[in-house]
Amino acid sequence: MGEYFRTDTAQLEQFIKTLEGCIRDLNDARTALVHVRSDQIGTKRLDEACDSFQERWKYGSEQTKKMVDAISEGVKSNKKGYEEVEESLKTAFKQCSTGRGDAK
């Protein structure tokens, strides 16, 4: 059965880092112009549109962060589970190879 199902925990770790990087990039994009006030950009209508966009972008990026954080936590939990199973299997195989019930 092992030949049909394999989990690369290093790949899971890389996926977690990628997810975290996505969140950083979203926040960086949103905050890049925070120091520029809308009243410095142009007409009143443009200023209002920029303010509105900034608020929507902030809300959307916060919601996206919550979802990505949840996915990241799930992947971390799965990675930990796989690592625990691998360690248990290693211990069990060691016990079988030594012919003892205690691998310590």
C-alpha cells in the first residue's frame, strides 16, 4: 500500500511558506500607498473612488488572510500528523527487526 500513497512533508512545509508569502504580498500591495492620502491624488470624485477601493481591498485582503490562515493551519496539522505516523512506523519497524517489544 505504501507505494500508492506518499506524502512529502518538505513539500507541505514549502506550501505553508508559499501561503504565508501570499498573505505578505497581499498586505504589501494594499499598504503600499497608505501614506498617500486620497486628497493628494486628484479630483474629489477620484479621491472618493480611491478611498472606497482602499476600504474594499482592506476588507477583501483581511477575509483572504483568514481563509489562507485556516488552510495553512490545516496543512501544518496534516504535516505534523504525517511526521508522527512516520516516526511511529520507524519505531515499529525497529522493534520488529530487533525482535523485541521495546525499541529503546
